[in-house]
Amino acid sequence: MSKTPIFKQITQVAMVVKSVEVTAKRYWDDLGIGPWDFYTLDPSNTGEMRLRGEPVEHAFRAALTKVGDVSMELIEPLDDRSIYAEHLAEHGEGLHHVAFKVEDFEKTRQHMKEKGYDELQSGRTFNIGHYTYFDLDKGLGCIAEVGAGIGKGKTFPPAEKTYP
């Protein structure tokens, strides 16, 4: 019997780091990966923030680039109220999540909850696209991000800075 996959494509690989500036520079200098666009995300530009189902306000810096067709994201927590900060405190720098394209965001959220996966964190980036993270550690060994809205004619605002 053939199953239709829930996740259609890997769209992003994300790392949690102590400094997006230092790490982006290292990726560029050592590996030629870049250029990097930098953003600060906080309650002023990211709505509906939730942590384990409860409203929360948190902030982080992000640096984004493309490696082929996949986005690479570096995340630097700016406070202790996010899964990014938890990851950095518990595991140090390293792989945080893999983002996947899905056909229907709400149906995927419901499916994941029905399968027993915990929804860790969610929000509405730049108020143009929803995102949510699920803990797939129950045998699948990672955090998965799914989103809706971004990429459907909607884009991030101009970066605060680009390196190099």
C-alpha cells in the first residue's frame, strides 16, 4: 500500500547559534556559503507567538541564505522565552530544525496533533505567513517546521543588513 507523504519537500535547514554575525561570517569565509540576509524578529513584526500553546513574546536574530534550492537559517535567541533559547542552553550550537513544504498547513497541523506530536512554538512571521514547530523526537529525531503563506506572492521585507 502506498502512502501520500505529509511533507512534500525540504525547504530549510536551521541552526541555533550564539551569534548569527560570527557564524554567517565563518560560513562565508570557510565555505563560501552566503550572502546572508539578517533580520530581527520580535513582537513588533511577528504576531500570534505561542510557546507550547501559551502566548509568549520573544525575540531572535535570524540570518538566511540559499544553498541550492534549500534555505539555510541561523538563529540567535535574544532572550530565554523560545525553543531556540532552550536548545542553545540544553544542546549548545547546532542543528535545530528542518522545514518542510506541505499542501495544507491547517490539515497538517491537525494530522500532527492527532499522531501525538507536540506543537512546540508558533507565530506569524512579518504577519505574512504562519509557522509552527513540531517535536518529532518521538522516533523521528528532530524538530519539524511547517508554514503557510510565505512564498505565495508574499516575501519578507528588505533585510536589515546583508553580509558580505
